[in-house]
Amino acid sequence: MTKLLLLLVSFLLAASQLTTARQPLAGGWSPIKNLTDQHVSDLGEHAVSEHDKASKDSLEFVRVVKGEEQVVAGMNYRLVIEAKDAKGQVAKYVAVVWEKVWANFKQLTSFKPISS
């Protein structure tokens, strides 16, 4: 009986470690592994588009060069984006997008140029 109990406890501990290893830590930032994923690109395009609307700017999204995600009430995405201005100059910006997929909700919460 004791061996069976030890085996069961060992199994449950191993299973819980596997589960937590695959899921992002709530509240902590985790790197985005695939920056070329279409969803990540869509978030980058959304960030630039929303920035342009709010600032009357005319940036054009180029690509996401770095990104992190954070589990909140939904997901926060902190993205380093390359965008082109009206003169064709490419610069980097850091944007934070809050998304709740189940509610079809995306909000740009921050968009700032990165100093060279």
C-alpha cells in the first residue's frame, strides 16, 4: 500500500511539473518563440495602425523583431517593431498590445520609439 501511495505521489508531481513547464507564468513575461507567426505579425500591424490613428502619423509596419507575452486577463504582448516613416526611414518602436481573443478585443496600451 505504501509503495502504491509513493508511486501515485511521484506521478502527480511529475505531471504537475510537465503542465507548468508548458504554460507561461501568470504575471511574468515570456519570450515569443516564433516571431514570424501570422498572429504576431497581425498584432504588430494592429499596433502600428492604432498608433497612426491616434497620432495622425503615417508609419508602415515592416516586421516584429522581438517580442514577449504576459498572461493577464487575456494576454499582453510587448513587441519590438520595425516601421517605416513617410520618407522610407526604418526605425524601431516598442508597443504593448492587450488582447482578449475570446472577446475579439485588442487594445494598444503603449507605443514608443526606441532611441538609437
